[in-house]
Amino acid sequence: MWKFTVRRILIMIPQIILLSVLVFLMAKAMPGDALSGLIDPNVDPERLEELREKMGLNDPWYVQYVDWVKNLFHGDLGTSFRYKMPVTELIGRIVNTFWLSLLSLLLIYLISIPLGIISGRYHDTWIDRAITGYTYIGFATPLFIFGLVMLWFFGFSLGLFPTGGSVSPGLTPGTFEYFLSKINHLLLPALSIALIATVGTVQYLRNEIIDTKQKDFILTARAKGASESRVYNRHIFRNSLLPIAAFFGYELTGLIGGTVFIEKIFGYPGMGQLFLESITTRDYTVVTSLVLLYGCATIIGALLSDIILSLVDPRIRIK
């Protein structure tokens, strides 16, 4: 097992290096440079050129890339010209995004696994058609539209959930009221993500159960007199959960895209909202850092999927 994990990590290293090069080159292709927005545009051109020379902005791109990587290893991601503060401090919002993603992932599996099992076990019945209909609607509904509907109905119309922020103002951090307020602000955006993101997992699990029920070893187990509950619990469900384990890391990756829009819609102060605001204000230092962070999270998610699948099904491990 450890050989497989080490090998996957070694494969991941050049992927991250290639990602960093692409992100850096895209940043260089953007209008302006690291001084854009930081200084008065009416500053003397000679002084501006002196600053560029001092900051190494006139060096070849590969020299600038090496300097950029060195700064990354020292925890220096640059300075946001919009917020006038280091990007590393702004990325502290990742804590809010982490809790939103974690709760969304928990809700996804709490919803999708029971629905997938019921739909697969009782396929071609009215309950299977109802669950399948829900998944078709979910596939056809854009997440940002669904988020707006959820915000309007449960937030503004019914007033059951707050419509913005991550915690009610005036509460003391660490208190029980503060904790409840954080959960209350998380529930609606997390549920909005989960109800749409869960449809793929439901379909994967349903189809896998239906397919597994037709396998020869299932027919053999029934021929030997095994009870129906034993056949489902010991054979069908266990084998059908393999694709779900394989897609665990990719679920995390999908949540990244979901939180970008949901955080903006619900006014939730996380990485997604910061990312969209940085794009609209052309805060390139923040955009570059977040693209690199999201890319690394995607690669790590794929790594987690491979490791989890190798634990569940040892046959796929590389010797």
C-alpha cells in the first residue's frame, strides 16, 4: 500500500510544477503587472521603471518564475492592491470555505447513499421513478439558479435562514451561541450545493446496484440459500460502493466550483466570494494565488480518490 501511495505522490509532483508554470504564464499574459493598482498612475515614468527594475519585473519570465516559487516557499504570495494587505492574510477565509465544503460533502453522502440504495434495490417501481426524476431535474438545474431560488424561498420568503454572512454580528467567538450561528449560516448554502451535487452519486450507485444484481456470484449466493438481506448487505452493497469511493476526491473537486458561486450568492465570506471579487476588480495577485490553490486542491483530490479506491479494492494497487 505504501508503495502505491508514494508512487502516486511522485506522479503528483510534476503535475503541480506544470500547474504552477501555467498559472504563472497566464498571470504574465494579463494586462498590467505586480505594480498595477499599487501606485499612483500619474507617477513619474522614470520612477515607475526604476521600481520595475528593483522588483525584477524586467527580468526574463523564467527568472521571475524562479523568484516567484522561492517566495511561495517562504509563504509570500504577494500583496492585494484592492485590500492593501498580504494575500496570505486574505486566504485565511479558507477556513469558512473548508467548513462549507465539509458540511456539503457530509450532506451529499447522507442524501445520495440512501437514495441510490433504495432506487437500485427497488428499480422499475414508483419510488425508483420518483428518485430518478429528482436526479434528472438536478442534472438540468444550474447550481447558481438553484442557489438563488433557495435563498429567495427559505431566506427571504420564509425567513428560516440568514441571507448573508457567516455569523450574526455581536456574538463572542467560542460561545455556544456563536457556534449555533455559524451552523445556521452554513446550512442553507451547504444544502443548496448538496441537493444538486448529490444527483450524480445517486445515479452511479443506482446503476451499479442494478448491474451487480445480475452478476454470477450474486446468483450463486442466492442459489446457496443466502437470505435476501445477506445478499444485499454482504455482496451487492459492498461491491456497489466502489465507484462512490473512487469519486470521493472528485466530489471535493466539484465542491470547489460549487462554493465559488454559492458563496457569492449567499454573501458567505469564503474563498469563492474572494475569487469572484478579485476577478471583477482585476486583483491579479489574489486571482493567481487562488487559481494555484484550487488547482493543487484538484490534484490532491484525485490522489485521495486513488488511495481510497486502493484501500477498498486492493486489486487496482500497482505492485
